[in-house]
Amino acid sequence: MAGDVLLAKYGPAMRAATVETGASFSVSAGSFATEAKAATFAAVLDSAGLPILVRVRPDDGRYQVLVGPYVSTDEAERAQRRMAAWGLGEARLVVDDTMRSNPQEASIFGFGRSAGTSIVMVAAGGMSSIVFEMSSMPKQVETRRSGSTSLDVEIGQGTGRKGQGAAGGSARVAGAFEPLRLPDGVSLVRDLAVQSGDDTTRAHVVIPVGVESRVRLEGRRVYVDLAFPKAPWVIVKPAPQGPGLPGNESQRAARVSAAPERVGRVVADPPNAYHDQIESIVMRFTEIEPFLLSAVQAPEPDVLTALAHSLEDVRRSLERTTAPADSQADRQTLLLAIARAQAALAPSFASDRKAAVEEAVALFHSH
């Protein structure tokens, strides 16, 4: 099956799951003739904090980059507006309703149900997502593989001291894990059980060997994406272009999988705060770097636009830092390098893009 859809509602006492089916909503960000170009574009969007997946479009065989999937049109439209603001020309909704039983439903969550936690699974592009909708935005989300076929998820909403609440303290003790019924034909989930406390929700997911997972937070919703055999969100970074380019190879190889950290100013910085912030910024630039060097070999307008946005995000983070006196010159060098790379990506740039980007990268790493 293309994917699986499950809806269950539970409160203080878990009730038997009610099986529903529903649609997922994704945003088409762009399509490309080659997988390499699609991967470059997808990874840049990924580095900007958008959940991506790449599929082969059935009508023309082009590699299509999607953002999502989401369980509501509101979420998808927010991503759509974000990309439209960047000037990306193919930002339109893609609906996967192959598993939706009620064609009138526009969203899975919120049809007169009481307050609590909802669980749903949606399908898109060869993958399935288990989605937890919490009553408020989670304070923390932790996932771990407890075995080759087991995935444990813990979603915390409380602000109490560690050791209290559902984790085993003075608040209401969570009950046993309660199994949820899965619909016929589910292939990416073997078993799903949930335990709910006052401020913590835990899930135990049994999956087939080889299934890959990705976790993301979208407001009050926690998405656990599953795929087999090849996850459509896994991007292989292009090899660095040009001899002798500086940079940490282990950092280049790290896959971008989460929204970049927003570095802000604080009232009283500890002694090493600035250096910690700079380390984070350098890491983010290094993650973007191989895509810069690859994209300018055969420029695609959408790829250049997305890269320019990612660089702008890095620049703003750097501008919000407060450098000590002995680091002011290095900070200005980093800002200059980013500005030169941005200029090389501009549509009006008439010189050698590749040489300009290589010079900007070398300048950035010379600080």
C-alpha cells in the first residue's frame, strides 16, 4: 500500500482505536530532470528547516521535490506561503487521498472531538507518518531505537521537575501501554501502543527490519515519518567541488535533518557564548557549502533562490551576535564572505559564479 492511515482518540483511559482513513497534504517545491539537481534543491530546503521528500513524478518521470507531508491544509498552506515568499515558482498543494474513506473531509483532526491527544497516520510519496496531535505544544520530544524493529517515542508537555509526573513521581502515574488496532494492509507498522500520563505521552512502535524513520515537530503535532526501503527524505550531499577547499569533512557528511538553530542575543552572555554561537553558524554554513559549490556548476533558478534564502538566514543569525573586541574582525570577515556568496547567487550576477563562490567559501574559512 502507498501508506497507512489510523485515527485514535484517548484520554485518561485508553479506548479501543477507531480506524479512519484520510488524506495528506504536501507542497510541490520544484521538479528537475535529474536526481542530482533535485537532491541539491531538496537538501537546501531541508537546511532551511522544511520537511522534504523526493519522488519520481508518474506523469513525466521528473524528480519532484515535495515539502511535507502534513495532515492539514493549514500546515501545508503555511509552507506554501513561505516558499512563495522566496520566489519559488512551483509552490502548489499536492493531495494524496488514495487512503481517504470520506471524500468530504478536508483534514483529519478536529471534527467535534473532545480535548486530548489524537494519533493519525497519513501516506505520501512512498512513506507513512504517525502523527501525534497534543493539547499544547510539546516541551520536548525524544525518540530512540530500542532494537532493529522497535522505535520508542516520548513527548513531554509539562514543566515540572524531572522525576515527577508520568515519568514516575508524585503526579498521576501513567498506565500500561495500550495497543491500538491497525487497519488491514498496514506494511510499515507492525504494532503501535501508547501510554498517556498527565504531561507525557509515550509510544512504542514495532516496525519491519530496514524501515527508516524521521521525527519532526510542527506546532502541537509530532510527526514520525517511516519509509522502506529508501526514505525519500534522505539526501546524499554532493562532493565538494574544486581542489584544496577548506572545511571539516565530517561536518560536510552530516545530513541536515532539523531546522537550523536561531541564534539570538541574551542579556548577560557567559564568557564562551559568542564562540558557541559562531561554532553553530559555521556548522550551518558548512552544511550549505557543498550545495553552493554544486549548484553553481549548472545553475537552476529555484536552487539558487533557495540557497540565497539559506544564506540570508545564516547572515541574520550572525548579525544578531555580539562579538567581543578581539573577535570583531573575524565576525566582519564572516559577514563579508556570506555577502559575496549571496551576490554570486543573484540572477543579475554576470561574472563567474563558480569562482566567486569558491572565493567566498575560502574567505569564510579563513577567519
